[in-house]
Amino acid sequence: MKILITGGTGFIGQALVPLLCTEHKVTVLTRSPNKAKAKLGEIPRLILNLDQLKSLDKFDVVINLAGEPIAEKPWTHKQKAKLCHSRWDVTAKLVELCQKSDQPPHTFISASAVGYYGRQKATPVDENSVPHNEFTHHLCQEWERLALLAQTERTRVCIMRIGVVLDSNGGALQRMITPFKLGLGGKIASGQQGMSWIHRRDVIRIIQYLMKTSSCNGVYNTTSPNPVSNKLLTKTLARSLHRPALFPLPRFVAEKLFGEMADILTEGQYVVPQRLLDEDFKFSYPTIDSAMAQIFPR
């Protein structure tokens, strides 16, 4: 198949692109070709921006992973706008190109996030749960709305509400590990908030499953079937690193350090991938212990 990928240099994309290149013709959309070549090598064909495309006639599948990392900078008004438009603008342009195509892609897979649901306390969340109206919901709701405009009789759209992606060499764990290695790690706030996580390898397997399964469409929670509390994640990470977890980060300190962005640390959701479970998708790393054992082998 001929596949167009946006966000190919991100944490998921860096693992996905080389794998897909072994079986398919892959084109990566990037504004920084030198950065892309450094991260991905010379295997995929690279294009500079969407303006180089007049349609999506040449592609069978579009995988839309583009977006400014959500937790790297405080949520100033300017940063919030950047978070939104880095997702919305690319998605809207892809949909426009899809609608202009004489032979549009048969599959359009677009990322979203569990932030769609907002804070949910301890209530289990599936694809039909009612969201809490806050910034992350607003961001994801519009992101999804735009992507679903590509849905036609010839193009099916799959939305992936992705949780916290875990793996070595990047992502959330890269930011979490340092204080633990220094012996300064601990739970955040009460530690009871839900952490809806997933191993990066399972994210990639889900993308492949959605690509190949023509009956798939609509929203899929892309999380492990076993979400955990922040406290349990913290304890498991500390045990995997053979370090203590004695220094909690109080809520007021998190809010002082990160402002509104602290919400993604102190609030959470226990998200369940109900649609994937109903379709009997088999996770390689269904539990936090199995994921950490792979990431931090003894």
C-alpha cells in the first residue's frame, strides 16, 4: 500500500515509519527534512509540506499523527493556540485534499487523545462516556470533528484516542525517569488519579489492525485494558528502576510549577479500550508489569 504519514518524526512515528517501510511505500510529511532524515534515515520519501500535494489520489492510507507535544511547555494562551492549530490545521488540510481526490484513500486514521474525556475521577471510561468540558476536551473534540469530515462511502475514518505512551528512549517515561534515578521520585498529588497508559508497540499494532481491518471505523480508545492509578504506576516504575518512591509532588506545587497544564498530571481517567476488546484485539502488553518488564529488562 501507499501510505502518507504526518507526525512521522514524533515518538510513535519514529517506531511506526521504519516498520511500515518494510512492507509499504511510505511518504512522510515534514517541515524539517534534515530532522526527519536524522530520525528516520533515507528509507521513506520525504515531502516538505501539504502545499506540495494537490490531492491524495496517490495514497491508499493516511495516518495523521501530527501535533505539538502537549506536556512540554506551560499552557500560555499562545501555547494553547499552538497545541490546537498544530492538530486542527493539518487535519483540515488533509480532509480538504481527500475531498478533492478522484480516488481518495480508503482509510484515514487520525490521532486524538484520552484528554477528550477530561477529568473523570475513578469512573471507568469507554468510547461512549460523557466527557468533562475543559481545554483538552475542546482540543480533541474539534480535532476529531475535522477528521470525521473525511468519512464517505469510499473512505473510512478511524479515530485513535491515545493514552500515555510508554517505551524506552522517549515519551512520558523519559521525563519521569530522571527524578526516580536520583531517588527523588514519587506519586503526584493524591496518586489516585487514573493513568490510561499503553505500550508504544501496542499503539503500532493497533494502527496496523485499523489499516487492515476494513470493518473498522469511528472512535477507538488506544489504551491498555488495565489502566492504573498514578500511585501504582509510580510504584511499578520505582521497582523497575530499583529506586525508592518517597517524594510525592503535592498538587499545589504542581500547579505552581505548571499552571493549568498541571491538570494532566493531577487529574486523569481510567480509560478502557472497549471497542478493541469487543473485536477481540490481543494486546502484547496488557498490564503495567508486563510493559515495564519489557522496557526495563532485568
